[in-house]
Amino acid sequence: MPTTVNIEEYRMLIDGRLTPARERRSFESVNPSTGDVFARVSDAAIEDVQAAIAAARRAFDEGRWPGLTLAQRGKFLKTIADLIRENAKELAELETLSTGKTLKQTTFIDVPTCADTFEYFGSIPDLLRSRENPVNAPVKSLTEREPRGVVACIIPWNYPLIMAAWKLAPALAAGNTVILKPSRLGSVSILKLASLIEKAGLPAGVVNVVATTQEAAATALVKSPQVDMVSFTGGTATGQKIMAWAAETTKKVSLELGGKSPNLVFADCDFEAALGGTMSAIFMNQGQMCTAGARLLLEDKIYDRFLEELVKRTKALKIGNAFNHETEFGPLVSLEQRNGVLKFIEKGKSEGAKIATGGRIPPGAEFARGAFLEPTIFTDVRPEMFIAQEEAFGPVLAVFKFSGEEEAVRLANDSKYGLAACVWTKDEEKARRISKKLQCGTVWVNTYGGFYNEASFGGTKQSGFGRELGIEGLLEYTQTKHVCIDRTPGGKPLAAAWF
């Protein structure tokens, strides 16, 4: 656990310089394990956001970044990856201090994943080359793939470093310039990352990072006619607002939104694997994941046995300070977030669902000031219930019973969301058959949470559209242009002689 009690100041990155906000405004960052303030963050006003947009616009329009080759841009991305690895310990600690996720997770998942994503897109093959189209005419028809321009990347607080890398790395590789806005609850590790990007020596204005508590400043970023694209990860309601604001200037939007992912466990599964995977799917990062397997669908043949063991293991989880290496389940990101999840739990109880375990603030002095909440499992849940349809974004699991594939698929698809799903069965043919019927962007079979730089990720329905990672994630930040060169013998095309 860090021994320093100094409250660090974290500045924005605008036009290649680390700078405080106008009027030196700042906000406090609170450790959700203890309730203590550990940092102050520059709080951007509209003028700061406008300065960041102007810097990104200049860097793009003057060709400082898009004028480089993909390989040249890649060298900068790989330098950022190296700097992340060199500063891994500090980044992991800051991510834990900000979000409450365990130090084990930030050390072994978040920071390495962040670095690896920059490395991957820094080394990606040249997918942006011109393509000649086989047109049946005396022309040379070329499809050029170009960057979008200035991209606003807006990320949530649950996986700040990973989300930043997922957006920054492909957007930059494609030749765009970026304004990155993190959540105020997960901004400290991102502003540390900004300082590393500044050290990497990218041309001024290529990457700008601004955190803000002011809605007007965030709205100005989305609405600005100088911003060509918005890539947003967060809640569905906010995503819908961003779509409306972006429509005012007809800019492209990519949205990765909420989820209520089904976790289908069949009787022919590997029982231990399915049990452990189910716990990871809902209790990793205290359930604060858009892909959380928040709806557990158990086949009737194993329902009682599986539920009994799941409740037993959930009760045994060690809740504690996220910096304690023995902690398996840390605090939620804030007291505000915990209060929202507690209201969600009360709603479930009022609808008639029964709590099999959890649902309370854990007793004890060590939990008094933090944002702790017991992992919660609901049974007797009906599909029409609020807790079956809405996203808690916390450690709350709704359990259903099904009989046979048809009912399992029907229950799984009974949601406005379509982000991810899990299927647990030893019958791979059945798994493939069910996967094709599930209405979502990712299906994990006999595992959970496999994210790979080589494979795209994104949702359907109200979970959004657009893709992160993979070839699709790179091309998301590009647009195509058709270049048509006349090759008519004698240089006299029909268009030249029409009138």
C-alpha cells in the first residue's frame, strides 16, 4: 500500500503541454476503499476544451500527424507502450486508488492490457493502402482510406487505462488527432498516462487530455463543428444524448453502451469451470462492467446444486481494501455509485425477488468510510422485473431457471441490450448453434471476458454500434474516398465531349 500522504496535482495535456485549468480550477479524487482524498485534478472549463479542440484541429489540418506513414505513427505508439511498462507500478496503484478495483487486477490485467494495445496498433500491418477497383470502364478506380480528422474519445471510470488504449491507439494509428475525456471518477491514471504521452514526443496537439466536472464543457466537446467524430463508451442514456448532439453537425458516432449480459449454464457443462466463470462474469471489478454476466440462466437439471454452491462461494469472498493482496472483492467506485446499486436492490426486493445472499453494506469498522457493498444474488426473478431488464452496474446477479435450448435462447434475448453472452456446455456443436441465435456482439463459450487486440468488440440493440479492437477497430476511425482517373485512349472521355 502506498505510504505517501501527499495530495498530488494532475494536469491536463493540451497542445503538447501539461497545463492547469483556466482559473486553476480542480476537483478532488477520492480513494473508494478509505474515503480519503488522494489527488487533485485540473477541472477543464469550456475554454480549456475549446483550446484542446483547436490544438487537435491544427495538428490534423497542418498534416503533422496524418502526414506521417502508418509505420512512423506506429513508432510513437510503441514508445508509449514502453513508457507504460516502465511506469506500470505507479499506473496500477493510481488505477486502484481511483476506481477501487483490486491491485491484483490493475497490476496483472489493466496496465499490461493498456500497453499491449498500444503495441499492437503500433505494429499493425498497413491496412490503409489504396485499393484498385476492377471497374469495367477505361478508368483507374481507387478507394483511398483516410483518417476521420479530429476525434473526441470519451471513456468511463470502470476501466480507464484499458478504455483509453482501446480508443487512442487505433484512432492515432489511423492518422487522427484526439481529445480524450476521462470520467472524473477515473481520471488520475489517465492524466498520468497523458504525462507519458507528452514524454513520447508526439507532435503538439495530436493527443489532448481534459477532465472536467462541468457538463457544459463535455457537451461543447461533442457539439463542436471542429470535431469530426465521437467515440463514446458509457451508459445508454448518455449515448443517446451524444447521438442527438452529434446529429447537429452530422458527425460520425461510435457507441459502446450498457449491457445486461446473459450467462447460459447447461447441465452438460464442466461444473467447476462454469461456477468459477459465473463468479468472474458478475463479481470481477465488483460487477462494474458493461459486459457483466448479470443474468444467470441455469438449466433446471442443475439449478439447485449450482445455486447452492454459487451462494456458498459468494459468501466466502474476502471483501476489503483494494490494496490488500488478500482482497478478492473491493469497494465500488464511489458512495454515489453504491447508493444507486442499493436502490436497485431495494427495487428487486419490492418486486418480490428474493435475496439468496448479500444486498447489504458489510458490517465492521474497516468498511465504515469506503464504498463497500456485499456481492448480491437474487432468485425468484421474473423476466419482466426491473432487476431483470435494467443494468445495475454493480455486483447484483439475477438468477433464472430454464428447460432446454429454446427457452434458454428466448430468455437470453429478452433484453433491450445486446453486448455479450456466455454459454457453458461441453457440446461444441450446441454452443455454436446457440451462439448464432443470441442477439449480441460477443459470445464466450466456456469462458468469460476474453478480449483480444486481434478481435473486434462491440454491441447490438441498445448496447450501441461501432467496434473496438481488431481490424474493424482500426477502420472505425477511417473513411473512404473514391479517386477516379481517366484512361480513355486519346484522353477524350465521354464527359469531355457530352456538350
